[in-house]
Amino acid sequence: MCKYDLIFMRINNCTDVFFLTVEITVDCEHSHPDLKVSKDCKIVRDGPGYDHTGEGFPYELCAFGAQRFTSGRHYWEVELTRENSPPKNYWLIGVVKEETFTSQDRSALTPSSGFWFLCSDGPNGFHTNTDPPVKLSLTPRPERLGVLLDYDEGQLSFYNVKESKHLLTISTRFSGS
């Protein structure tokens, strides 16, 4: 069962927005073995033996949410910092069609394959996986990312919570869970 809280946000002097937050937990059984997931399945960190030294984004490291949505509006926030640490440089946050993840190949992570996300790719910056891809200049680097999925309207929006700033909305047509 998901926990819901009422959230009020004022974004760029736009109309006030009210919506409920959903608590997202990690599907612990299907996360990558090099990731360490907390016992309550709410925190994901690189495992003690993992060291990202390669070029580009480590697409092979995946953790999926345990929640599934087939309609409605859903909002959650992702903390990208730890106390006394800068924000994470590498992350990929979005939604995926449940039955679509069959490959760890980056080329398979497309909207036509059921993936929609915003990615922080370290020194390569921020981008989406839309067609064509959208590159973003996000300063300051988000410390807490808000995600609003409006399933019925086909919109996935991202917010810099600390700055109360809308970053991007991806429009599409969702189907399945």
C-alpha cells in the first residue's frame, strides 16, 4: 500500500499546483547486484565493491520501483544528495513500461521500447531519451528531483524541488503498467 501526502508547490510564479505524493520503494528482488538497497527498500547506493571508472553513464546499474501505475496523477521526489556530499553526478530517473526491460543495451532505452527518463550523465550533462534527445543545462545541479506522472494526459514532468523550478515535461502516450 502506498503512502500519500498532500503537496503544495509554487512553480515559476505559475498557478498553484496541488497533488498527492506517492511513496516509491525499490523492487529489491530485481535490482542490479552491484547496488546496495536499504532494508526498507527506499534508499539505493552503489555497492561497496562498485567503482564507476568507465566513460559515460553506467546504464547496467538499474533499480526499478515496486509501484505500478495504469491511470491517474502520481508525484514523488528523489533525493540526489547525502549529508555533507555534493549531488550525484550519474542518475537516470523516469518511468518504464513493466514488461519492456529485457536488455541492458543503451540503445534499447527508448520511448518506443517503453522508457521515458531524464538522465544526469556526469560531465556530459543532462539529457532525455526522447526522439530527438533534449540536452539541458541545469544549474544549480538538482539536489532533490520531483517527478510528476500524469498517466491519463501522457505527461512526465521533472522539477528541481529546492529551486521550485519546472525543468522539463515529456509528452507521450502511456499504456500498460
